Amino acid sequence: MTGASYYFATSVIVVVGVLAGSSLLVDTDPGLGTVARLANWDGRWYRRIVDDGYQYDPKLASNVAFFPAYPLLARFLHQATGCKADVALVIVSHLALLGAFMVMACYARTRRASGPPEAVDLTLLAFGLLPTTFFLRMAYSEALFCLVTALALLGMHRHWRPVVVAVIVGLATATRPVGVALVVPLAIYTWRRTRSGWSNWDRSGATRTQRGLRLSLAALSCFGTIGLCCWGLAAFMAFQWFEFGDALAFVKTQSTWRIRHDELAGPFESAWRLLTLEPVWSVYVPSRPDYWMRFDSHENPLFSLQFANPVFFIGAAVLVVIGAVRRQLTDYEVWTAVLLLLIPYVTRSHENAMAGFGRFAAVVIPVYPVMAWLLLRLDTGARCLVFAVAACFLGLYSAMFAASYRLI
């Protein structure tokens, strides 16, 4: 099967879930149409950006917290075709996801050029059936981010020119804040490519002056490439400077996007909480202010993404460790995965009571080849059981999201 085939096959589960949730579950917002149900929660904020542009109020939650690449693409489609903002957002998400599946197929084949062919299929199935990937079919920026991340990793695997990969990484920094996680692996990739060129020059018989000049030019090229990779973030900051007089508006508004509103701890106490994984385990302690049942209207943990968010996050972290120890991941992939998990954990885990971390784990592209490597060690029956359970939760979460249950 091709990447496109896996996209359609796994997305059917989400469509069935959305239709079932719209008709069978107790709807908390019965006035929504089918497409609007795909644009719940963050999708509503993206719709406002498409319709009315960005706003910023230092005292209120403002939509500058949402990065521009995804809503800008939807706005272009909205203006070009006249379709509603919700429709444009969903179309962009699904086109990006289709592209992500196709790039993931190429990426998996490149990684497993000499390995078993089933590894490619298992990678795509894992990518399509991980329960929190239902967000990739909704009006969220995750699908576009997955596409760009997979494309950047593919470029590094296939030894594309660093400047090309830098342009791709720049788009990632315009799509989600964690796009900066790709800067480190790009820097390593660029350094190694440049160092390889230095070795060739040293053996070319050039004079010391010529080698020094070439090394200087190569170093400038290296730093220039790394600077280029932040073009998306730089453009967004420039826009905020001209529009609101504050290039860091997207950072400052984060203080209003919190689930917990207790007083923030000092730097040393915060560091200790992170080191002891307090944001993770406190979700399951009834006496804690971030206990999962404080944020859900039902008491069944099987139906609570707030309960499952730390599980998905820790599961992704364990997969990265396995991939690194067993040498299933390259240095570029390890750095990408670690930073995609570490950045939100350090910056948002306490304030958000781990809300959204299942979604954050879903965009960590390097974990999917590790999943495939582990699944290869199971017999066919066990694999089918794993995928069946994952598909059930994928459909369940889609149904609850469509019925406006709190899934973030």
C-alpha cells in the first residue's frame, strides 16, 4: 500500500467516529454542523485568525499564541475559493496529512533500505492509528507540522543541501513554537556536511592561505544556513512588532493560556518539579490541583484524554530512549525527538497540567519507526490486537471531540 492508501484507510476510522459522536453522544454544543465539529477547541481560534486576523491584548488570552503558517494557508484557500473558514482549515489539514503520509512512506523506505519491507507498512500504520493522531484530521496545525518535520528528516537522510533543509525548518518555526526543535539537528547536519568539505579541501593540495579562506567561507555559510532556518519565526516576530509594537507578544500571551492559575514557583523549585516528573504523576493524585478529574465532566479514565495525556507523553519518551539505545534512530532523529518532547515539558507541563501532551507526542515523527521496529517482534495476532485497540481509541476520541467533549 502507498502512503496515500494508509491516509484514506485510517482516516475512515476518524470519519466514522465523528459521525457517531455527532449522532450518538450527548452533545454539549448541538448547534454545530459537521465541518464545524472538526474545528472545535483550537480550531475556533484558527477560524478567528482566518476571518479577522490576529489580535493581541496583554491582559487576555490572545490568538497570537497560534503560529501563522497554518491559518495563512487556510486564509489563502478561503479567499481564493470563497469557502468558509472552517472548511478551508479542514481541507488544509487533510491535504497536509495526505502529504505527511506520502513523505513518511519515502522516509520509512529510506531508513529501511536494507530492512524488512513490513517496517514501512508498520511505520505508516503506527502513524495513522496512534489515538491522538485524530488531531491531525481536525482544524489543528499538527498535520502541517508533521509534514514539514518528516520532510526535514527525509532531507537529512537523503543528504540534501543544508540550505534546502534550512528553508524547510524555517517553515516549521512558522507552524508551531516547537519548530525550533529542528534547529539543533539541522546545526549538527550542517556542521558535518561542512566538516566533510573541509577534509576534502585539506587533501586538495591548497596553500595554507587558501585553506584558511575556504574554511572562513565555509564557516560563514554554516552560520548563514543556521540563521536561515529561523526565517518563519523571525517573520512572525517582525509582524508582531509592526502590528502590536511587541515582537514577543506570542510569548507574553502564554501567561494567559494556563489551566492552573496558582502562583508560579521560583526557578529552582520549578526545576526540581520537572526533574522529579511532578507534572506527570500529580495528574493522578486526587489531592493535587492538577488531578485529571478536575478537568473532565465524567469519571471514567478510559474516556479521558486528560488522564491519558501523561501516558502518551511518557510512552513517546520511552520509545525515544529505546530507539537511541538500540541504535534505531540517528543523531538527527534523537535530537529532534528529545527537543520536541522537552520544550513543551519544560515550558508548559506545570501550567497546563499536562493538557495537550498526547497531541504533542503525536508529532514526534521519529517515534513511529521505533514503534515499527518493536511491532516487527510481535506475531501477527499480537500486532492485530495492538492496532485494533489503537483504532478503537482513535474512533472514540474522534467521536468525543465531535460532540464537543473536552479533549485537548
